Amino acid sequence: MSRDHPENHNLLLESLGSASDRFIANNPKSLAQWEKASKVLPGGNTRTVLHYDPFPITIKSGNGTYLESIDGGIYTDFLGEYSAGLYGHSNPKITKALKKAVDAGLSFGAPNQWESLLAEAICKRFDSIKKVRFTNSGTEANLMALGAARAYTGREKIIIFEGGYHGGVLYFKKEPSPVNAPYQFISLPYNDTASVVSKIREHSKNLAAVLIEPMLGSGGCIPAEKDFLKAIRYETEQHNICLIFDEVMTSRNSSGGLQKILEIQPDLTTLGKYLGGGASFGAFGGKSEIMNLWDPTKPNFLAHAGTFNNNTLSMAAGLTGLTEVFTSEIATDLFNKGENFKSSLNSICERHSINIQVTGLGSILGIHIGTKKIVRPYAYNEHDLNRLKLIHLEMANKGFLFAQRGYMTLNIAMVEKDTNEFLSAFEEVVTSHKEIFLM
């Protein structure tokens, strides 16, 4: 029977309904909390991505790689706060650093003892970053990097890529968002070398920057092909255009980010997520001649505001994380664990002729319906969206949390038992619904 046959569609809806009923029965307090919150928060939350159908589980605590809900459910966390939760929950070294910072004071309106040390640690890790500045989020980091590129080049236009996500006001789905910052964007298909080379040459006199994730995160965990990135690097150098790597997510893939693995150095890099040790954080850095535009001791400097840019919690936790916890050896080990985990998931699908694949690099992965090679984002039909929902709910019912769209991450607190249990549960889910997931 074809996967698009009406009977298959009906079976999917029945299975989804059954999984949803069990989910609701397991989480009555979370349902009540969501309904209560919806009276004062649009949709019951203040961060869109946290919502999923039929309603999100409310978490009361986390320890290591596990979360406990207000309903008493214990879950292995494969979402990892969308890559910000690299350290797991309540890492003792980071917790100690946070407590020390709280005791010293939260915000001074002045430089503090941690910020320059964190800057030194980042510059030491990333060869392309000679100087760095801090923000409160990856969104702010990308906005500041774009501002620097426009000021440095004296140009306005910016090349971005379909499916790219660079923050809440820099989200490039197929349809433009009215929330997006009103820059002069040129949107191009990801991993299309001929297209980007052509557009760079066409707009070179007015092009300030090319902003790109070396692996799409929100766009489906789709890696950029190395030749594609090398072509962009070559063309931007030829035309004095700033190349900005958004490594807010991917910087965890080695001690020096994905750019270290790729051996491609951008002019500017944006960072965030885990680098704040679990507290709010963003950073942008790169070549001295560009970053010096922000130096207030120089004439005609660019002003960079942000009350909490150097808040003591983010500075202390970030410094401890980079210098005492996330060593080069641990970064390499986590990357390898992620690659092995991805391979095991794909082996399950191949062994059972399941129409699913897992993409990504290292510890950031994405589940997709279909087995053809994926090189750029695409639109899911309703049937495939429901199949992803079914996987998500069945895995939640078994005690594993990740994004409903299939996005997941590993953290350094995970042990082999955690990934093995996930693999067993995943195999049980896709094989028990085999007719729905057959190729």
C-alpha cells in the first residue's frame, strides 16, 4: 500500500489520535498549566518554538541529562534547549560559578572581573576572532555583525539563504516575515554555488556581507557543502565583502567551531547559545580592523549598547564552561558521539526499510521524512508533518523529549545508556507503525 494511499492516511490519523490521547492522559497538570497560561500569554508561552501539539509539557526541574515535569514524568532531554543546553542541567562547576557571581552582584554598570577573561578564552579558541564583543542573544549578535559589515564596507545589501535562521528578526523561510529587520536582503538557495557566485558578482559594488550558517540549524540540520562555502569565501575576498559565519549553534562542533573543521575562516563570527553556560548570551567577533569600529577611544566609533551585555551571570558561567568544562577533548568526544548516534539511527531506518533519515553534524541532528539526499530546506506536506508529530508524541510517551519538527541535540552529561535507550525506543516506535513509515 502506498504511503499516500487514503487508508495509510487514515491509519496515520488514528495512530496520531491514540498517541495524543495517551499524552494528554499522562500530563493533566501540564494541560491545566497551559490552559491557565493561555489566558495571559498568547498561546500559553512567551517563546513560539516551545509550543507543540497538543500542548507542551511543563518542566519543574532538571538534573544532568534528565528533566522532571510537574506531572512527575522523568524525561531524557534530547532537545538541549535548542543547543544552548550543552552542559546538561545543573552542572556543578557552572552552578558554583553562578552562585559566586550572585553573591558578588548581578549588574554593576561597569566592567567586571569575568568579561575580559571570557573574551580571551573565545579569541584563543577561534582563530578567526581577534577581538570580540558580547550581547544578550544570538539575534543581537547577528544584528551587530551586520551593522559592522555595513559600516566597514559602506554598502547596504546582504546575501542570506532560504531556510536560514539568524534570530527572531532574521528568519528566512520561503515567505518573508513582517517581523524581520528591514535590511536590503538578497535571498538565495542554500548549497547552490552557481547562484551565489553569480549574485555576488552582480551586486559586488553594493554588497556589504554574506551571512550564512555553515550548517542550517532551524532549517533542518542541513550541512553546507565545503565547495559551496569555499566558493563564497573566495568571491567575498575578491570583492572585499564581509563573510559572516553564524555559529550560534554550530560552534560546539569543535573547540574552534565548525569553521575549524571546514578550515575556512570568515571575517566575522556570531556566537550564542551554550557559550553563556546556560545564561542568556551572544557574541560577535572577528578581524581587528572590523571590530575596532566599536572602540569608543577612537573617533567616529560605532556605539554598542546593551544594559546586560556583560552581566555577571553570563560572564561567570560562560568563562567556567569554556575553561573548566567544555575542553577540546570533550568537544571532540561529543562530536564523535553525535556522529555515531546519527549513524545508528539511520541504520535502524535502513534495516527496516523505513522512509526516514537523520541529518546534521556532530551533536546537532534532525529527523526527516524521506531518504533522498537533502541539500536545502523544503516544505513538508501535512501527511509528513503528522508523521513527525507521531514520532515526537510516541517518543515523549516513552520518556524522551526533542522538538516536534525532529530537531535534537546531545549534551555532555549524556552517557551511553541514554543514547542506547533512545535508539531502542525509536526502533520500537517506527517498527510498531511500520505501515506509516514504509518507503
